[in-house]
Amino acid sequence: MILPKKEGVKEIMTAAEAADFLSIHVKTLYRLIAERKIPFILKPGLGYRFFRSRLVKWLEDDLNNPTEWKNLL
């Protein structure tokens, strides 16, 4: 899913921005990364990066399998 570009909305986010976007604590985000349960890329020297459109798709896919969330929160 490609989201329309909006003024001031970034497609590529840092870990802190992604955690804020998902309304979760950054430690929770890092746990999801460690468990390979969230889409991310690792850029050497820059750290973890997240595509907004992939996070939206991940959330949408999770709506079809809500039992997964019981173990995450």
C-alpha cells in the first residue's frame, strides 16, 4: 500500500518516530525488532529505519489476526 504524500509526513522513519507513529514505547518497538515481528531495515551507521507504508500494512494485516497482539502487549 502506498500512502499519498502529505506535507510534513515522512515515509522513512527512525525508531523513535516509528514508536510514536504506532503509539508504543520505543522499548516495545525494539522487542518487536528482536523478535522479527515488525518490518524494518538496518542501515549501518544510521540504525533502524521503518517505511510508514509497510507499518500501515503490518497493522492492517494484524487486524486479520488479533490473537498475535495478546502476546505483544
